[in-house]
Amino acid sequence: ATPPTYTPCQVRRHNHAASAWLVCGTDIYDVTPFLKSHPGGKNSMLRRAGGVADCTEDMKMHSRAAVKMWKGSRIGTLCACSGKDAGGSTTGNNKNDKMFECVIS
């Protein structure tokens, strides 16, 4: 089955302890269950929650076990906001990428 897609507008709403989603490239992870047990503390994850930062580099510094756990929490894929011209890059890694600009704040 194809994973659900979410716009940056939708991801942005999940930036708190009750619902924390992280973006890694175009993959979206629900890390809410791991906030209390994260060795770096919940704030290290909450600072990046809601798609405010691409966590690709963060993934590289974690152990294999942590990455496996993180990948198990994948809930979907980032897609372009339908209200904008999707004429930009499709990577989602560039914060200035027009494809991932939102019309809803």
C-alpha cells in the first residue's frame, strides 16, 4: 500500500509533545512515543518537530538500532501543497524550495 501523503501545512501542526512529527527528506515520522525516552531529551526532538528542519543529518548520527526504531515510525511522505505552483525541486531538502511552500499557515 502507498503511504499517505501530507503537505508541509499538515505536518506543521504536529510540533508539540502530544503529536510530534519529524521530516527526513520526504519521509515523515511520528516520534511522539519516543519523546520521553530520547537520550537527548524531548526538547531536542520538539525543536525539529512539525517539519521546521530536515532531520536527514540527524538520522546519520544515531545508532543502527535507533534508526531502525525511527524508520518503524514512518507514517507518510511529504508532498507539495496543492495551492502552490509545483514548479520547484522535489527533494524537500531546500527550505526555499517553492514546491514545499504552503498557502496555509
